[in-house]
Amino acid sequence: MSPVTTLGEVADRFGLALSGEPAVAIRGVATLRAAGPDQLTFLANPAYRAQLPTTRAAAVVLHEADRDSAPGAVLVSRNPYADFARIAALFEPPVPRHPGVHETAVIDPDAVVEDGASIGAHTSVGPRSRIARGAIIGPGCVVGEDCIVGEGSELVARVTLVRRVRLGRRVRVHPGAVLGADGFGIAMDQGAWVKVPQLGGVVVGDDCEIGANTTIDRGALDDTILEEDVRLDNQIQIGHNVIIGAHTAIAGCAAVAGSTRIGRWCLIGGGAGIVGHIEICDRVTINAMSMVSHSIREPGTYASGTALQENDQWRRNAARLRRLDEFVRRVNARLNPRNEP
Amino acid sequence: MSPVTTLGEVADRFGLALSGEPAVAIRGVATLRAAGPDQLTFLANPAYRAQLPTTRAAAVVLHEADRDSAPGAVLVSRNPYADFARIAALFEPPVPRHPGVHETAVIDPDAVVEDGASIGAHTSVGPRSRIARGAIIGPGCVVGEDCIVGEGSELVARVTLVRRVRLGRRVRVHPGAVLGADGFGIAMDQGAWVKVPQLGGVVVGDDCEIGANTTIDRGALDDTILEEDVRLDNQIQIGHNVIIGAHTAIAGCAAVAGSTRIGRWCLIGGGAGIVGHIEICDRVTINAMSMVSHSIREPGTYASGTALQENDQWRRNAARLRRLDEFVRRVNARLNPRNEP
Amino acid sequence: MSPVTTLGEVADRFGLALSGEPAVAIRGVATLRAAGPDQLTFLANPAYRAQLPTTRAAAVVLHEADRDSAPGAVLVSRNPYADFARIAALFEPPVPRHPGVHETAVIDPDAVVEDGASIGAHTSVGPRSRIARGAIIGPGCVVGEDCIVGEGSELVARVTLVRRVRLGRRVRVHPGAVLGADGFGIAMDQGAWVKVPQLGGVVVGDDCEIGANTTIDRGALDDTILEEDVRLDNQIQIGHNVIIGAHTAIAGCAAVAGSTRIGRWCLIGGGAGIVGHIEICDRVTINAMSMVSHSIREPGTYASGTALQENDQWRRNAARLRRLDEFVRRVNARLNPRNEP
């Protein structure tokens, strides 16, 4: 039932140098350890290099430098992970979606569903929203007012676009994501909170991907913006009026507070937090669970936090850290009694 | 199509001192930088003061102290952010909702939907639940058993009230939020977990707001409680039997573990974590991503964590921190060989 | 309306030694502080021992060691919390669910719903998926392609099983959870991201529980696996190809990155983060908000982070920590000028 190809066809199609028998049938892809003689595998992360000599795979997509360690056929690539990704896509055919509006969907009379779009069961589309041709709205989605879902974009299932959310082309949004909810704007006045209206929207560029249960609030006055090819993992929170540059990727559970601007080609680690109203330049990497509390103006890798320890050791060190300033002052006074440099 | 007012009407309606021409038409609001000559803007955060002299806005809502730096008309306010919030609300008219039950909604025969309530598409309301007059249940919501949605409250879309959730008046719950799910109660017995039933409910006071994908578990025996005017941002987790005092605001991705009690007028920063079974007094501020591991009995601002650094520096410091206790002991022994104080 | 039992029946049914009058009627359960004369309560956490002498409860489930401090009847247990959990379950009768498919549900012709399963309102079940006998699919759920919901399992409401998700028996999944979404696999090539297909699935063992708005991604090539009796709280993120051992419990907002393997009987604290591609052995406890950045090979308790402090103190210590390595080097040079050990 799976698609079938051959080593030779793969080499031709993706422009890879094959060392091996072109006629060998390929019926799937698998890990180095699990692949059988009709499956392709790959080696990109050096941590798995030890598994290369014993793989039973039909062929391994790998760097030139690793080819001599392979036990059989190889496909040499300058970027084995990316080439393997393209090959693997042959073996996950898209789920067939029937164009048209499911009979249980509720489409506002002032909404537009273009020809060739697919609207799933139990979905609603609000006034002045437009679903472009080739777009897929999966089951259980809610598209509110004044939204656009661009050509070839997909809301997988149970996605909410609240209001004024404009998705570009080929954007993919995973279940449970909420785009365009009210930003968290509140003003204290005489002991109680006053809600600040959130009059902006959310703009998402072409080829962005947004993970499950991620939330992107709409802007207070201007829009919240993701440029093209931004990749967000699950459970990320993006505050109102944030701007994220093209090709930046953010791992799960990270959060960006309001009005912060992140550059292009940044990598934000899982669980990292970025405070509001700052700027991060292009090509910055933030380690997992770090907190960014000020602007970053130089490309590079940044971190905060402390290393994991056995709990009793941790407690002793944490107790010392609580008094570190006092300790440093005391030591400095003893070593530099006359305050020499 | 936008509402239109004048500077004079705004000044009168909100009790602000106008310095400028009352007849000027106002068609919207915008930031200092973006506002045009028919838009109002404001200055509250000093970080944006440099943008004041060049704004093109029709008028600026600002503090008395800033009025001389404004290039044109001003509306002087003791609280510019709150007054601007009230003005801005003129320009986001509520989405019209039709009272009544959508034909695709499923209402249990033992549920009550009062006159003037609006029940959206693909929503279900369970037995013994009551939707009060003027309440709005948006599309895709699930209201389970024994819930109350009070007058003028709104479940925006795809909200779940699982069981025994009672919302006061004018409560707003954003998409993806789950209130009243089982608290995380498990007891280990002979190597396996026994589930602890969660027999309580959730009580939410008047004027609370609950963000997208936030979760508030129902209590194990007593209820989980939010007093009035509590403001929760997105992706917050509130454990069973937590009590949160009135007017407390919590930023995105923060979490409060079970049975903890938080006072009134507290501000909890984004990503902060608060352990279970502790108490935090009124008027406490917790910085973003801090961890609160013990009760706090004095108002003030608290923090934990470490500052962001370039990664190589961070690694060196983190390695030293792992052995800080040992280092302090060694230094103390050298500087105080006879253990003098 | 509540169920009624007697002290004697409870003692018999759960094998507890009763000291008190067996005929006393029991109409519910409550905390030590709130319980009235027709309610049972329990004492397991020593922090609440001070409330024991004044409880008005009909009887207290407690350890032998506490019995003499009780003011009235007691049920002596070797594990009071677990026994109380079992007793309390008598007072939360399951919500009645009608077997059969709700008229608003949409079932693919190639899906199988076994006799005795219950499919709620506004739910959809995709091709080649199977809902086993006695399983409950609550309202607003989406079950995609090639999924299995095992006997007696329950999707409470608004749960999404995206693709290739196989749940064992008696699994309970809370609202907003998303299982089987695409893992976060992306490869950078010539300045843009290439999506890595996620060809695996998710396998969840018998008796697991999965909290509200938790996300578990499907594997890239192999499956993501939870062994039996794994308990996940709310808003947890489990990356692709993670394996979690039996009887492990994870508290709210924790996250596990891809391809990491966690052992059995582990306890992961709230907000903890575990990086990808590592292994954690059996019986490891991770404190709340700790970050695990390397494999753990010894059972025990581990922590990272710093203690909470008043903000001004925190700032001074954090500033010193930023230069800790430099300080240690300087002190060592002064105390060991000839580099003695």
C-alpha cells in the first residue's frame, strides 16, 4: 500500500550522488537502527554515528565524510537532514480532503469561500472572512470576523482565528492554536482594572507553521506580525504587537511578551522567556529556558539559569548564592583592605 | 465606517482637560508614531517620550508633566493609559450577536438558557447548567454539567467549562480555555497510581478575564476560587483549590500549584511558578520566570533566576556556581583559620 | 440525592480498621476543617495535623500513628490518601453517557464504532479509526485518521487525536489536549526551513491520564510512547519520539523535548524542562522549574535554579553571579599565588 520508488529515482529526483544499485526498491524510511533492506535512512546528528556500520537500510543519506563508514549503499548529500526530509515526504501522502463546504459547517453570508477550498465538519466562518482557493479548514475550527486564510494554507483541526487574522500562503496551523485573541492590555485605575481594547490584528507571512495550542494575540493598535517562514512549535505564547523576523524558529513553551521585536534567522530554545518592549537582532540563539530581560544587539548564543545538580548540593549552593553579594564584599575587604584594584 | 467623534466630545465624556480645538474630528486611535491628524494617541510609558514631539496625532492623552513637550493639542489626564483605554473602546464596537440558540447547538433538556442569551454554532450545554440573560456563548464551546454563566459574561469561542463551574457577571473567557477539568490528584499505592476524585468546582467572580488556552482545575473537595476582577493572560495553569484575591493580574504562562492562596492586587510575572500549599499576601509583585517556593508575608517585589549572558561566559559561571558552597567554605577557612566571626 | 453509606460499610469494603460506631451514616467527604458529622475526611499530609483535634467529621482516615490525636471515630489505613481516594469515588458517580452516536456527530464510513461506545455532539471520527466498546468520546472532539480509542477510555471534551494515535484501555484525556500533531521537525537549507515529515504515531498505554491542553506530538519515524499508568497534568508538552516509562507522573507545564527517554516511577515537577536526546533512569525526581540538560543515571532528586529573594537583594546577587568565574579566579590567585592545590 505504501508508495514505492527506487534508489536511482531518489538520487535523480533530489540530485544526490548514489553509490549503490539504482534498481533497489524503496518502500519507506526509518531510523538507522530500525531501517530494513527496503527502507532509506540518514545520518546527520553525529551522536548517532556509532549506529551507521550496522544499519540494514537499503541506503543511507549522509555527508561525504561519513561515506566510508557505511556498510552498503549511500546517497551523498551536502545537507543530509534536509534531503532526507524531502525524500520522506514521498511516504506521507497528504490526507485527501474534499473541496467544498461540509454540510455541518456554518458560513456567514458575508464570508467568501473560494472554489477549491475545503471546509470541514463543525466549522464556522464569520463575516467578512475569506478562505482562499486550495485552503483547508479542518474539523472543529472557528474563523471569526475579518480573517483571511491564504492559498494552500491549512488549519488542521480545532484552530481558532478570533478576529482580524490574515494568514499568507501555505501557512499550516496545528490543533488548539488560537490566533487573534485579545492581547493582555489592562490599566489600573482607582484599585480596579480597565480593559484596554485590542484594535489591531495578526499578520502571518507565507510558509509559516504554528504548533498545537500555541497562542498569538492580536495587536493593541498596530498588528502582531510573523514574517515569512517563521516556525513555531507547540504551546508558545506570542504577545500583542510582537514582530518576528523571517526564518526564525521557536521551540515549545517559549513566550514572547508584548511589543518585542525578534530578528531573522533566530533560534529560541524551548521554554525560553523574552520580556516585552525589547529588540533582538538577527541570528541570535537563546538556550532553552533562558530569560531574556534586555535587548540583544550582537549575534551569538545567550543563556541564563543554573546547571542541574543533586538536590542536597543544589540547596547548599542556592543558599550561598542568596548571600553572594555579601560574601564577595567581605572577601574583597579582606584581600584589598585599602581598596586596591 | 468607523465611529466619529470630536476632541471636545471626548474631553467632556471622560472629564479630561482639553488644550486644543474642540471641533476637530476623531476617527480612531493609534500609537504616537502612527497616528494621523484624525486620530488620538497617548503617552504613558516614559520609554516612548522621545516620540512625543513629532507625533502627527490630533491630540495626545498625557500627564500634566508631559504637556509642554507635545507639538499640538493635548488631553491632560491623571491616568493616561486608563483614560486612553476608555476612549479606545469607542472604536471597537462589540461584534453583533443574535440572542437565541443557534440551530446547530445542543442544549440538554435540563439546562436553562435565559432570554437574551446568545448560544453560538456547534455549542453544547449540559444538564443543570444555566446561561444567564445577556450572556454570550460563542461557537464551538462545551458547557458541561452544573455550570453557571452569569449575566453579561462571554465565552468567546471553543471554551470548555467541564463541570461545576460558576462564572459571575461580565466574565470574559478566551478561546481554548478549560475551566473545571479534574485537578491533578493521584495517590501512589503499591507501585501504581490511584486517582483522587475531584469533587469541588470552580468559582469565578464578577469582571474576571481569562486568557486563551488557560486552564483552571476544579477543586478536590472545596472549590477553586477567583475573586472579582482577577485578570489572567494566556496559557496560565491554576491548580485545584487555589484561591486568587481580587484585582490580582497574572501574565502569560505562569502557573500556580494546588491549594495555594494569592492575595489581592498582586502582579505575577510571565512564566512565574508558584508551588502548592503556600500563601502570598496582598500587593506582592513576582518578576517574570521567578519561582516562588515558600509563603510571602510582606508586600514587595520578589525575583529568582539569573541574568542572561553570552553562552561561554554563562557556562563558566554556571560551572563555578555548581561548586559555590565548596568554594565559600575553602575561602572562609583560609581567611578565618581559627573560625573567627 | 447524594449516595449514602455507613462507616461500617466503608470499613468492610476497603479493608480498614474502624474504631467507632459502624451504623453512622456517611453522605460525603470533605477536608478536616470543613467536614460535618455525616462526612468522612482524611489526614495524610503532616502539614494539616494541627487541624485533626478539632475536626467535626464522622470519621478520619489516617495512619495508626495519628489515631490517638483524633477526636472521634477513625479508619486506620496504611495509605490514608489512597484509601480516601477510593472512598471519595463513591461520591462522584460517573456522568451518565448514552451509548451510541449523537445525531450531530460525523463518522467516516471507514471508521468503526463498536457497540456500547458513546460518541458525543459535534464530534468527528476519521477514516480507519476505531472506537472500542465502552469508550466515551465527549462533545467537540476530533479523531483523525488511523486512531484507536481503547475499551473504557474517555476523551472528556474537545480533545484532538490528529493521526495514528493509539490509546490503550481506561485512558482518560482532558479537554483541549492534542495528541498526534506533527512533531517539530525542520531542517535549514540555504536560508529557509524544510519541513521534516512526521511519519510515526503516538502510543498510550493502559490507565494513562492526560491533562487539559497537554500536547503529545507523534513521532518522526518511530512512535512517541507512554507506557501504562503514566499521569500527565495540564499544559505539558511531550516532543516527538519521547518514551515515558510506566507509573511516571509529570506536573503541570513541564516539557520534554524530542527523543528523550524517561524511566519508570519518575516524578517530574511543574514547569520543569528536559532537553532532547537524553535518558533519565527509573525513580528520578526533578524539582519544579528545574532544567535537565544531560542524562541522569542515578535515582535521586535533582534541581536547578535559584532561590526567591526580595528584588534588590536578587539584583545584587545576580550581578555578582555574572562575574563569578572572574571572582573565583582572582581569589584563587591571591590565596594560592604559586598555584598550590
